[in-house]
Amino acid sequence: MPEEPVIGQKSDISRNFSEKPIVLTFIGNYLPGYKAGGILRSLVNTVENLCEDFDFWIISRDRDLGDDKPYDDVKINQWQPVESAMVYYLSPQSSTMKGISNLIFSTKHNVLYLNSFFDTFTIKVLLIRKYRREFFKPVIVAPRGEFAWASLKLKYPKKFVYIQAARLFGLYNNVTWHASSEYERFDIIKVMKIKNDSIHNALDLPVKVITDESFTLPSTHDCEDLKIVFLSRISREKNLDYALKILKKVKARVVFDIYGPAENSTYWKECQVLISQLPANVEVNYLGSVNPIQVLKIFSHYDLFLFPTGGENYGHVIAESLTAGTSVLISTKTPWRDLQVDKLGWDIDLAQMDSFAEVIERLALLSDNELMKMRIEVKAKITERLLNHAELEANRQLFKKQMHH
């Protein structure tokens, strides 16, 4: 088999004269940002996996999620190559209806791809389309997990009003919906009251190039205790409080390290109260935010990723943990199911908190050698699971089908 090109080595010379179809894409935040988490990773992975078939021209904000200042190292309000895509970073002043409209009509494209249902970019693009529909190319909307109840219930009254208004106004008429799991397909049908035939199922794609560095397994433990990690945004839907309640039931000696931005201070305070109530056999450390480049390396130092999330559309962070050889202990609210069968970890119903604690107790009894064997097995199995050609094809067809309309 020919070797896969390494990300970043693609020649840029032919880029603007390419015969490939162009997918004009809107997303709230893109590289070099990382705070938007899964939605951003999903698009980066889509671009890297499909850049041989399509050219992606991406319009995004000029700063990371929640930042007041723009990125240092990008040109604002002009197209530039970023890895395998062309990206246009819009300043807040240019993110008006007029600015967005000018960009859409001055950029040659075959299909419009909107990442998010609630982002103001999506709303503005669809309002422009409402009045200039005859000039518009086909539109795909990817809600990226926003309709899952764990996500939808945050600020629900406001979201509910917008959903009703958007349906009344026909804002989403004649769009193709991108569902990245069966669960999401049901969520879209339920929330938008639409028929199944306007939904295209295509699972989020995993990272394309798994770097060799991620495959170095740490030799043995530097401590006797079981090392558990939680790595995610610290927000209610990610369920850190539930993880801490599990640990309260554990009798074995464990170290629990928490990584991620504490974006909701009220919620983080609740978690700190729970931490203060943990027994002496559980040591907890909060280690702050993480740059995505570090994630695989961090995971490789732990025996278990404890992530009882309230809902994941895909769960890139789960894939990353497994890629690093670290077993996962997660809820059943993600597409990662039947993990026990593949010996990748455990997916347990959130109603069974004791079962989570039992898994941890069992792992704590294993020797370093047995833990090492588990890592090697996880690495072998996850490679099989991530190299899924059918999923790649489903993502190709998401765009190809629109171009023939």
C-alpha cells in the first residue's frame, strides 16, 4: 500500500487551480484554536481525511472560544492555507450579514457546510439564504451534538424559542442534515420534527495520522497507586461530579488527575466541595487546561480514563485515550459501545454507579505487567476500529450527493 502523506506536507502550489469540488465551510472556531473541543476536532479530521477528494475553504472567527484577543499568527480577513484547508479568519467587525454575504458570493464553491445549529454564523447564513435562495448552493447543517439533551438543556428556554422561530420561518427548509450517529439522527427528527430522508448519517472521522510518538508505551509505574485521568471541559454535561462520587465509593488507593478548562465556575466549586469530601485513599490533582498536541502523551501515563459523560456526539477524547493505549470507563451515552467485547474498556449505564466503582477496584488489583498487557491489547484493537473505510465513504457521499442535486 502507498504510504499516507504526512499532514502539512501537501504542496500548496496547485491549491488555487485545483479541479476538486469546493466545500465552503462555516465553523465558530478553527485551528490554531482548540478550546471548542470536539466540534473543531471533527472538522480538522474531516478535512485531513477528505482533502484528496475536496478542497475545504473554511470561514471562522479570528480568535479561540471565549478569548477577547485574536490569534497572534494569522492574517485577519483574508484567505490563507492552514494545514490542508484554506481559512478566512473573520474579525468581529466583518462578521455582519453584509460581510458574510459578500464572502459567500465572492467565493467559488459547490456546497455550503454549516457546523453548528445555534452558532450565529449558521443563523446569519440561513437568513441570507432565505432572501437569496435562487443564488445559493446546497446547504448541509451539522448540529454537532447540540440536540443531545445534556447539551440542549443548558439555556434551554432561549434555545427552545429559537428552534420554534426557525421552524416557523422555514429557516432550515431544504437543507441536508449531517447526523454523526444514530442517536443524533433521532435527536434531529425529534427536535426539528422532520422526515428521515433529509438526514445523512456519517460518523465523525478519527484523526488521520497517528504519530509514532503516541505509540511509545511508558515502561512501568512511577507510583504504586492506580492512575486515573479525567480530561475534558469541566462543565455539567461532562459529569466530573459523577466521577468524583464514584471515587467516594472506591476503597483502593488511586491517584485521580483532572485536566481541562474550568469554564463554569459555579459547577467547578461544586466539584471542589466533592473533592474535599473524598477519603484519604483517593488523591486528586487539578492540572489545568491542555494543548491538544499534548493529549496523547498525557493519556499514555494513566491506567484508566474515567469519563462518565452525559452525552457525546462522537467522543474524540475517547478515541485519543484508546489510541494512547489507555482503557476507558465511560457512560453508555456515546457511540462507543460494547467496549468490553473488544477489551477497550467499559461502557456502563449511569444508573449503575456501583458498577463503575467495581471496575476501578478490579483494576487496582492488577500488577504492572497485567496493566501493560492491557495497554498493548487496547492499541492493537483501536487501530482496527479506527480504520473504517465504510465511514470514510459515508462522509465522502455526504458532500458528493449534494453536488449532484
